Amino acid sequence: MDRRVDIRPAEREAPPEHCGRPGVPGVPGAYGHSGLPGPSGEGRGEAYAVSAEFYDLLHARAYHRHALALAAPAAAARLGIVEVGAGTGLVTGVLIGASNVPVHAVEPSPAMRTVLLSRLHPPVGGSAGERVTVHACSALDLSLDGPADLAVCLRLVPCLPPVERRALWRVLAGLLVPGGLLFLDRPPSEIPAQPVRRGLGQVRLGMDTYHGLLTQSAEDARIRYDYSYLVCRQGRVLRHARESFLLWPLPRRELRRELAAAGLVLEDDLTQDVLRARRGA
């Protein structure tokens, strides 16, 4: 997943006094935005070194909604599917299961790719396993032998600096045949005026409870995402980890212009959260 933005290394803090018990603010039960961008250049190998452990536990529900919406387009693919930013494979498995064509999962982060590969083998197995290829590179470095008529790009676009984002559109347009479809999740269009905190839910495993919290705030004309993870046992904090990223806002009008410049036409939305674009002739 080519999430190449600035990253602030996770800092260890003194854990909070409470551990997500009922009535304690800051760790609500509802899921919030689950997009996790990542770094560029120096330190890229450390991307998701903190978050990969908690990713499937706390972000699967939002991915599941997207995956269900993409099952029908995957089933209609006749040439090939490219998933840019495959992450831990929460959507990849659906794309493979719904289709009968080669699937290319692009994920440069070693931490995320470790989970992705574990998910794809052995559970996928058989002929389905023979159709999926994992590419340990960024989308901008991707090269395919065969054509594709479907591209999926989730939790990625806001994570790219504008120059690299526009380069991504050109790469995807070059991979798709005329009439091929691109699906992406709706990027944030503006910087929050005030910090916004969203709970990522909590998951119980044995004696332990895993909590997640996302705080969005403005920083240097970008959106700072601070992820905080707690592991608790019987009301006591065992671990407290943090990872922070920066995102670029992208209004829909600007997105439409950038896509058009690359030969991609923004069409009606697939769902409220998933946008659809088509490569022109």
C-alpha cells in the first residue's frame, strides 16, 4: 500500500488511568474512520510497525462495508484486478473470491504485507490462491504483464502529496483498458476547524480488551491523524501505543479535475463512501 506521507514516530506515553470502562470518555464503542496512511522516503520500512498489530481487530468493520460493495464489480471483471494499498487483505479476499481473473495486491509496507500474506495462504488455497500476486512495491513502481479492467484504491489517496497523487492517477489510467473502472473511497475535502476524536471500537480476546481512538486535527494545511491503542486486562492498562500520520485534503471538484487530466472520468458514486471513475476511450 503506497501511503507515502510524513510520519511522526510513535511516542510512548504514560498510560491513562482508566482502561475504557463504561462511562470513561475517549474510547467509545462505535467505529469511526479507519483510514491509515503511511510514510514516504526515510523510515518507510517502519510504516505500520505499530498499527499493523491492531489493524484487523479495530478496522475490519469499515473495510467489510467497502468489500461487499466491490464484490459485484469484481465479479464483472474479465481481464484483471489491481488493488493498490491492499493492507492486511481485508478487501483482497473478497476481490479474489468474487472474481475469476488475476488479482494483483500492491502493498509496500512489510508490517502490513506480513498479515496480507498470512491471510492469503493457506485460507485462499486452490485455484484462487494461484490467481493472486502480491507486489512489494509502491503503486508508482508497479508493472504488470497483463491488462486490467478493474482497479481498487482504498485508504490511500489522501495519504499522497499532490504531485504523487496526480502521478498515481496516470499510473492507474495506464494499467486500465479503455472503459476500465477505478473505485476509491471518498477523501476528506477539508481540514477540521477543531480536533475531532472518534472511537475505533473495542475487541475482547480472552482476558484482554483492545481499544482504539483516532484524533483528527489541523497541521500545516494538512490533517493530522493520531491513532492511540490500548490493551487492557481487568481494568489495568497493559500497553499503550501511538502512531501518527499526515493527510492532504482533496475537494471533489479538484479530484474530478485531476482524474480528467489523467484520462479518468468521475462517475456516479458506487455507495455513499465509495467513488467510481472510468477510463475514457
